[in-house]
Amino acid sequence: MTVFVLVSGPFTGGWVWEETAGRLREAGAEPYPVTLTGMGERGGEGGPGTDLETHIEELVRLIDGTDATELVLVGHGYGLHPVFGAADRRPERIARIVALDTGLPRDGEAAARSVPDPETRARLERGTGTETGSGTGTGTGAGSAGHGGPVPPPTRGTWHRWGSTEGIAAEALERLERRAAPQPSGTLTQPLRLTGAADALPTTGVLCTANGSSVDLVQMLVESGPPQFRALADERIRFLELATGHWPMLSAPAELSGVLLRAAAGEGHRLTAPARDHENGHGHAPGHGHGHGHDREQPTHLLPFLMDVPEGPRERLGRVDLHLPAADGPGEPAGRPRPAVVFVHGGPVTPDQRPTPRDTPFFLGYGRYAASLGAVGVTLDHRLYGLGDYPRAADDLAEAVELVRADPRVDGDRVALWFFSTGGLLAADWLAAPPPWLRCVAASYPALAPLPGWGAVESRFRPVDAVGSADGPPIVLTRAGREHPAFAETVQEFLDAAARNGADVEVVDVPLGHHGFELVDPTEESRAAVERAMRSVLGHLRD
């Protein structure tokens, strides 16, 4: 008999699983809906000492108290942290972990990192003195969460900030609001400590599509997203979808019970790692020309830049690097301050990612390429660690630009900003209120509106709404012909808005290019597109 240990997300207890548990029993399984200390009416108040370790120990005692041979741990939201902690201590007892509409945590991460709202995270940070960051959840709670106090549950009408409430009947939503309990803050701020003992356990991710997740979207992240997503293509990991919101135990309990049974049986979709040898339309695989050879196991962000650009002088100023042109280089009279191109990475990235974006072959290549053509190539590491961090990343970018403009080697009246991938959302501020010194905005395979499920991104970061709203600089947009649909839709929406508003947009098409084509498609077509885009940007800086 399969035994399911059901661990709920923040503010809720075992009661939230009642209907799902009933369906599992009818199917012959044995469910254990868990109410952890301080997380529901039967969980106790949960004093200041209640933390993640408290909840892990409770789950370990539950595991030790059952003789089940097929034990499946199910974690929803915060509940996945104690689930992984307990599995790490009793891996021999666990048949499978199920992550219900929740990203997989890593060693050293606090659950607060999956709270995307900057204000809530900041309150938790003040209570612990630590910085939190990454995450892909969709909301915020209400009230104060700092200095060790409990985090109050969302108020009426704000539950959707913690995840889509689509499909929840009015009665069930009222029950959620009525029975929710404050979350002990220590459960969110204490880092999860893992030894790696559970690394080999089979794991299933259940993606709630009405909350913005889908197999296709996660596959996109594996292929082109931050490097940590590549691990999701491991052979032990499977994915299943549910066509409902973030709270399927309330909106679709029957469907959820069926999906959990399928997960326990090992069913699901396996993701594929990026293929380095796909045919690119030029008769050879990427990396078999121009002096480059790709290691198929090499993470995408560490693949070599597609152009051989000589290394030049580079200066580091805090989070900013300046790639400096030769004094007698092309494009400018000797001794004259040079124009600057600021290259802006996407994300979210993890705070401990090494190398950081500016030290990857990609941005080293772009910075050096700009310098080889007579401009100052600028790269920076902004702090886009989570979807709620776009305001902080925008501040980092603005600070970097002012630092660059103040440098005597830079002509502060001739600056271009070049955005990549999800960094494209940061273009919104500059398009809405372009300063006179901004001579060009460039974007390569960008997201120009928040992607599906990115409700945590502030509405301010929508270039599709900002383009043409002011008399702005020319735009150079590089478009990948084999782009992910979610990105392509935002690009088309942007181009439609630009046409309506009379914005000056030059499109550089790469018909056979994928997202990140400079790394995964190092073809003559790709090189020609990079050269054309760069020369166009520099041309606007020299007009």
C-alpha cells in the first residue's frame, strides 16, 4: 500500500488536504495529512522557537512511526522544505518526493527565498540579518514578518498573491481564509541543511498550469534559463500537469489525488537537456566551426562566445566591469572620450552563482567585442535573484550607468543599453522616460512583458506598455527564429505597440537561431546577426 505524507504550504494545516485524502483512501492508498507545529488549528501556537528544524523533526518522527514500504512525501509551497529535510535524514524509507507547484529547494536555502514579494522578504531579512533572493512563487502576505514575529496569513482577497486561486469555490476560499494560521517566521528564515543523502530519490514535480507553470515552460528554463535549471533534466525527475491554480487540494481534489497516484507509480514527463548537436541549417552542428568545440556536458552559460575577440584591458569597479578600447583603436579620434554600451543580463540568477554573469564567456565576449570596435563595453552583475527583485536590479543598473557616465574615459552623452533575455523587462524604465544621453536601446531575444506565471513582477516592468510612450531613442531588436513561444509572444506584442506608437525599431532576424543563439548556434548566420546589431548600435552612438 502506498502511504502519502501530505505537507501543506504556509498558513495551512492538514485540514486543507481533507478532500484529497478522502479520494486517496477510496483508491486504496493511505494518506497522512500533516499539521505541523504552529501551522493550523491542531498544530499548536508555535512559539518563537518554532523553526524549520522543528518541522523536519516532526516529519522524521512520523516516518519512524510507520512501517510503510512505499512512502511518498508530498510538499506544497513551504511544506517542501521540511519534506526535503526529512527525506535527507531517512532516504532509505522514501519511495518518492512530490513537489506540488513548488520549486525544488537546495542546501543552505531558507524558505523565505521563495517568497517573491520584496517587502515581505525585507521584513524577514531584518529579523535574521541575512539576504534572501531567488524564487518563482507569486505573491506576498500581509502585515509585519520581521524580528522573529509570526507572518500573518493573507487577508481576504489577497490569497492570490501567494498563488493563483483559480478554480477554488467561494465556500472553499472562505474556509481557507477562516482557518489560516500565522506562520512561525523561524520556519521561513532558518536555512535548509542537506547532506545530499536524498539526492538520488525519485522526484515528481506537479505543475499547476493556471498558476503559470507548465512542462513547456520548465523545459524552456532547462534549455535557456539560469544554469541551476539544467538539473531538472535528471533521469530521476518527472513532471505532471494539473489544469488548475496553486491550491489544487481545494480547487481540484479529485484530479490532484489522481495525479498523486500517477506520480507514485513513476509516471510523468522527463525533460531533456539542451542538445549541442542539433542541425543548425548549415550542414554542421554548433561548435564545429570557427575554432570552437563544444562539450555536450558543458552548461550552456559556460559555452564559448561565437566570435574570436581579442582580450583587452578590463577594469573592475564594484559590480561593474569596463572593457576599454585601445587608445588608437577604430571609431574615435585619439584622446576623445568613447561611447559606452552597457550589457544587461537576465535571470533570476542565484546569489552564489560562479562565475557571475559578467565573468561568463558570453558577457566577456560582448564586452570585448564592443571594445574592439572602439566603444567602452560595460558589463555588470545586478541582483535579480528572484522575480520580486526587478526594482533592486533596476536600481543596480541605474547606479552602474551613472558610474560609467562619470568616468572621464566615457562620453557620458553617448550611451547605449543592451538587454538580454529576461533582462529585457528592465528596459521599461528607460523607454518610458528616456534621458537625452541614451542614444540607443538594444535587446536580444528579450522578454518584453512578464512571462506566464510571473505575477510577482511589478507592473512597471512592461516594455510593451512603455515603447513609444515618449520620444525615445532608436531600438535594435534581435529576434531568434526558433524562440520559445512565451518570449516570442512578448516580442510580437512589443513590435505591434511600437508600430502603433511610431517607435523607431530595427529588427535583426536570426531565422535558424534559438534563445541564446550566440552560445548554442555559433553559425555564420548568428555571427552576421551579432555583427549587424553591434554595428547598428555603435552607429547610433556616433550619429
